[in-house]
Amino acid sequence: RSHKELLLPSMPCHAKTNVMFLKTHKTASSTVLNIMFRFAERCNLTAALPADQLVHLGYPNTFLASFVEEFQAIGQNYNIMCNHLRFNRSEVQKVMATDTFYFSILRNPIRLLESSYVYYKDVVPAFRISKDVNEYLASPMKYYHPADYKQNIYARNIMWFDFGYDNNAGDNEKYIQAVLNEIEQNFHLILIADYFDESMILLKHALCWDLDDVVYFKLNSRSQDTVQTLTPKSEEQIKVWCSLDWKLYLHFNQTFWRRIEETIGLEELEKEVNYLRTRQKEIMETCLLDQEAVGKDHIKNKALLPFQSGAANILGYNLRQDLDDSTLRTCQKMVMPELQYTSYLYAIQHPHKKRKHLGLPWQWTPFQEE
């Protein structure tokens, strides 16, 4: 598409309904997944859900079409794909239609690594044996053993890994450029989590969706008191230790702002971000008891308790008690954590299959909507 074409007065467009979101880790992607699932439900679309008792699409193994429930029967007729997977274009294309819109999201690796450290502290060997994030970064090779490769993916270049590449590859300029080019060919849009509202407006335009399709409550975030403060030295070290992710981020942060300038313009963007925030506030006032996310011990309805990991206190929401049925359903969907939503959609799409048992305190089913 030429720049001229992009700047023409907006022609009426049709909402895209075949969409693949590569869900990266610790990048606000659970919030995006919730947006995608709500859209799928509203428009009666079919989501490519993890097969059997899986909660991810085979992650951290490289994606295969067989990881999708009923792939043999449904073939290339899925509309939405957004659960965690390690990208593998040829296999994803077996599942998604040829006109599918592909997008993903990146986050500044400095913020991302600290978040990963707290969230995966107990499961990642490199994190487990270091005292805190600054100690780990002072000499990562002391803790990061390539033999623990698969368990240590969160400890180095995790975004690079999620896109299907080797997160221990050398920092070679030619190689990095080739990967960036390939990602640009495979994906129509890369969003930036550090500018989440701006990202949602850009996504809305790219997919020709309505504002209400991208309104969200922040999901899977943690309480501020679990954040570890990085020293300036640690911040610099991340750029070297996770240099593949750092270069990935710098490149797509640039293309992100260029895309905004070419398609929406900064003035219009600011206007639409304000509309989004106003609308979000309205829905919060309608839905939420506390007007904000609360710590895990304060979530009254345990069916809405997000999965808890590591030292992070993952926040959730309490809904107001006085909602009519239809509003209640809308609000429930907006605050429904990823595992519960995956399980819920699975029960609706595959009613004859055994329910997903997520080890959650209370199974959410389509028939228990009080």
C-alpha cells in the first residue's frame, strides 16, 4: 500500500473477522486476548483453542496445527487465534484463512525482564538461584545455564523466542536484520505495550473495529509492591544480555509511530485515546465495585481469581452486585481471566468434549453465570 492510499479520507471498511494474535509473554497480552475473545463471542466466531487439557497452543514447543482442538474436522475455518504459542508460520497457516490479519505486541525489554523475574521466580532456574533481579543481571551467565534452555526461556530474549527464533543466537547484525524483515513479512501490525491505549486505537483502525471492541480493563497486572527496582547498571545490562529483544523492540517501536503518523496522525490519535479512556471509565463505573483492580485476597468471587504465579500478586476485580443479567454478562467477560475464558469458550465451542480442568477454585461454565 502506498502512503498516498493510506492518507485518503477513510473509505467505509469492513470489520476484519479472521485475526491471528501472537500472544507474547509479560507484554499486556492477556488484556489483548480478552479483547479478542469478547469480539469472537459477540460476532459468533470460532476460536482456535488449545486441544484437550492444554491451556496453551503447545507452548513452549514450536506450534503445530494438531495443538488446536478439532483441527482435523474444522480445518482452515477458524476465525480467531490468540492463545500462547511459539510462532511457526507454515503450521499457523494450516489453521487460519488466507486473508487472516496477523498482529502481535512487544514491550520494552527493561520493564519486561523485571516483570518476568518476579512472575517466573519459582519456575525459571536462572531466577530461582539468584537473590533478586539486580543480582541476576550483574552476572547472568553465573545463573543462566544453556542446559536448562527450555526452562530458562523467560530469562533471556523471550520475545525473540515467542516469534519462533533462537533466543541464544549471537548478536549478528545481518542475522537480526533478516529476522526483522521476516517478522515484517509475517505480521501486518506490531503493537507496543508501553503505549497500550495508542496501540488499541491503531488496532481498531487496522481491523476496522468499533471503539467498544477495544475497550478493556487491564488484566493479569500485579500489585506495585512486588515490583523490584532496577539499578541504572542493570538497565544497561538488559540491553546487552537481551540484545535481540532490545533491537526487536527499537525497530518496531519506530515502525509503530511511523504507522500512526501515516494512518491516523498524532492529533486524531490523542482525540481517540481520550475517547477510549472516557468510555473505559464509564464501563468501570457501571461494572466495578471498587473502581480499580484489587489484590488476590480481596477478590470476592473466586471464579474471577486470576492464576497466581511467583512472587507477583496478580490483581483482579469485584463486580457490582446490582447488575441486570445482560450487563452482568458483559462485565463478567471484561474481567474474566485468561484461563477461565479459555475454558469457558472451550465448553461452548466443544460441548461434547471433556471440560478443561484448570485447577482453579471453581469451574466457570456457561451454565453458572450468577
